[in-house]
Amino acid sequence: MPMQSVIEGGSTASPASDKRYFITGLRAVAAVIIAWHHFALYPPLKEWAAPLLGHLLDWLADHARATQVFFVVGGYVMALSMSGRDWRLPALGRYVVQRYCRLGLPYLAAMILVCLAYAYGREWLPEEITGSPVSLPQVLAHLFFLQGLLGYEQLSAGFWFVCINFQLALVYAGSLWLRDSLGRGRINMPLLLGWPAAAFALFHFNLDGALDGWWLYFFPYFFMGIVIHHAVRQARSPLQFWLYALLLLAAMGFEWRWRLLSALLVGLLLWHAEWRGWGSRWPQHKAMLELGRISYSLFLVHFPVLVFVGALWTRLELYSPEQAALGLLLSFVCSVLLAQLFHRWVEQPAAALGRRLTQGSTSPAGYVPAWKGA
């Protein structure tokens, strides 16, 4: 997948090295795993299919959380595409506009889809799926990515992740603004501020699940990607990466968290791919590249599809394990098909709108697919 790869000093990489097929493959696999994780979590299809697929669904529900992939990869690609530019205040403002268009507008469109799915299935599905009737304050909180901080119920599975990504994007862009405005470009603010923030999160903030509405809770995973970028592209030395890996191991020894192990393993894969240079030589499997291309759209639309199919199966009384398993498979296939349409008619136009709104100035972030740089 082509990607604008900017290294320190503002020069761009060659077209051949822009094609990071390994990163695209990671996103594709993670998006599919997350979709099936949600399919295995929410009734009624997973309950009806349990006699046939119970062990598989239990494993997916317990272990198939792949969001760490996107945090680590997002940190790396954001640093890759943003760190070599001038980030004075006007550039920061342009970035916020682009980021909201690129990340927020598809998220708002998905909000409409899930509300329509709830309207269709509210009388047929359990309340843990459809939730309480949607209120105006709840919608307004979603509009500004504040529902997690203000205590409102998420309208769709995974919406919390979009909010955290937006927070992380603003925090990283703010550190670049500090670098160029206060440090005059001579101090690597993302690293100077990132190391103590990551350490504080690992040994304190990340230990309290009640704080998972804040960017700092997930910052250690994101910062892994930033450290990899610095080690590979800037310092060209593995030292800082291995020091951060040791910090993660120390945090796991302090209090075990499988999420840290997952982030460390993803970081090791990404580090090896970028350090050895074989990430751009990864096999170009057409289906994998397509799934990676539409990964954000798939993340957004798979839950409303599951809600709709679950309500339809309830209405048709398709309760047998075989019929429920077919419903889960149909949900995934329809999610992929809808994601392709959503990417074409919502995600891409939203990104184009962001570029038009900042036209006539040098874009601070270029085109970075939504949860790649986010």
C-alpha cells in the first residue's frame, strides 16, 4: 500500500520503500480478529451457535483482542509520516481539521448505521446489544469523542478505540508543536516527554481499568511504535528499542498484563520487519492488501451488520446451531462487502474533504489511513 513516508529532515523515501505490505498485512489480520472477537462476545448468534462452535467462540471472546496491533502500528506510522515536518501552530490547526475529517466523519457515518440497526432490532435483541434509547447528550458526546470521559454509553462496539486514537493523535501532534515552537526543532519532544509518560502509565495509570477512557492508559502501546521509528529511522540504533522492551518486561513483572505481552510481540515483529527492511518485500497478496486497505471501514461497520443479522435471525426464528453459525459467517461476509462500499463512498471522500479544507498550505500529516496514523 503506498504511504507517504517522511523521515527526519523532510526527505521522502523512495516509492519502492513506501510500500509497507507487512504493516498492511498486520492491519488486515487484526481487523478480522477484532470483528470475530465481537461476533463471539455479543448474543444472540454466539449463544445459539455455542453447541457447534462453543470452544472456538470462547477462545475468540477471551483472547482475540487485537487492538494493541493498531496502537503499536499507529504510533510507528504516525511518527513516520509526521515527525519530519514543521509543526508550528497553523500546522497543528490544519492537522486537527484533517484528522477529524479522516477519522471522525466515517465514525459519525457508522454511528448512523448502528442507530438504524438498533431501530430495526430493538424489540428483538437483548438490551446488552441495543442499549438504552439514544439521547441527544449522548450523541453530542460522541460527536466530540468525549463519551468515555463523560460516562456515556458507547453507541457501538469499538467506538472507544476511535476516541483513544483521536486523543493519541492530538497528544503526538502537540509534542511536535512543542518541539518546533519551544524547542526550536532541536529537542526530540516526543521522546523526551514520551519516556516518563510511558513509565508512569506502565507502573501506575495502566493498572486501573477505570481510567481506560484516557489516552495515557494506552500510551505505552502507542509509544512502542514511536520508539521503533526513532530507532530505525532517526538514531539508526537498536539501543532505545531494546531499552523500551526491557521496560515493558519490568512492568509485566511488576504486575502481569497480557496486553503488554501482546504489544511487545507486535513491536518485535514490526521492529524486525523495519530494521531488516523486509517489510516492503512482504508478499503482495491481493486479498490481504484489500483487507488492510479497508481495515478501518471494516472496524466501523461490522458491529451494525452483526446487530442487523442477529435481529433478522431472531425474527425468522433461525435458532439451530447450524443456522446461527451460518448467521455469523454471513455477518462477516456482509461486513467485508459493506466495508468496501463504506471505504469507497465514505472514508475516501472524508479524507479528500480534509485535504480540500486545508488546501493551499502544506499538509502537516499527508494522507495517513485512519488507524494507521491514528
